[in-house]
Amino acid sequence: MSTTATPNTALLIMDLQNGILASYEEKQRHTVVERANRLIADARHRGLPVIFVAVRFRPGYPEVSDDNKLFRNIRDAGVLIEGSDSAAFHPDLDWRDDDIVVIKRRVGAASTTDLATCLKANDIQHLAMAGVATSGVVLSTVRWAADLDYRLTVIGDACLDQDAEVHRVLTEKVLPVQATVTDCEAWLGQS
């Protein structure tokens, strides 16, 4: 499976939001945002679409069921409400008002969004992705996209997970079954 970016490639930058990154150490936050920005600059240089994905909820969390353990915890913490600082992209992330921003209400980037419509409209066949968390949005999005026969590249060192061993197992054993896993330097070296 090739990692080469083609004109039919889009870069997905997922969940690099204040409320999500706050649970990581400063050095980890800085590193993942810096790598994402390098990927973004490279994609723009190549003329590839950059799609930013964010999880955000409406005031009062009408999307959150008591049966959803993960989102119930988010609701109870009062974070990731549309318009709040915790739902905003990290201030150092190089996103622009004219970029595609996909808002989701679940873990994966597609199940509650218009991502598929944006990909089809731009004739995208290959997704390169980075984000937080590897065991959350990255894994869920890879599974969805693989089922739809997208070519997939995960830029593993531009992803984070709270558990380093989970990240390692996912990037070394699980994700390679459906995606090419590479690192930032190798991806950027294609330019």
C-alpha cells in the first residue's frame, strides 16, 4: 500500500482541541501540534485539501446519553460545548477560516458529520490522518474509511493516546492491517 500523496489525497487533522489536548503534557501537546502544522503546510504546498475535525456538543448536551460512558464523562466535566474555549482548536494550530471544518458528535470523524460529502465533492480517494486520540478518532476513522475502500495513511507520530502502549499496539499491529502507518518525516519527504 503506497503512502504517496496524489491529487486525490486529503489530510485529516482530528480533535486537536484545547479540551482534549489539556489532558496531555505540555511537551506532548507542543509536539503533536507542531507536527500537524508541518503536515498542514506540506499539504497546502501540494494543493491538497486539509480537513479539520472537531468534536463539539450543543449546550445542554442533547447528543449525550447516560448510556454513553465516554461522552457522559465529557458532559459531566462540562467541556467541548460549541463556542467554548475547550471546544476550540489549539491556538497554535494553523487552521484558517476557509479550511473545511467537520463537526462531529461522536468518536469517529464520519458517523455524525458531512465528511463523506466533502470527500466525494473533492474526489478524494486517499486519506492521510493525524490526531488525538489514536484509540479514539484515529482508530474509528480508519475502520470507517477502510470499509469504504479509501487508501489510508496514518502519520503515527502526529497522533497521541493517553496510554503509550495502546498507541504502540495500534500503530504497530492494528492499524497496519488497514492503513499504511508512517511518520511525519517520511510523509514530508515525498515533497
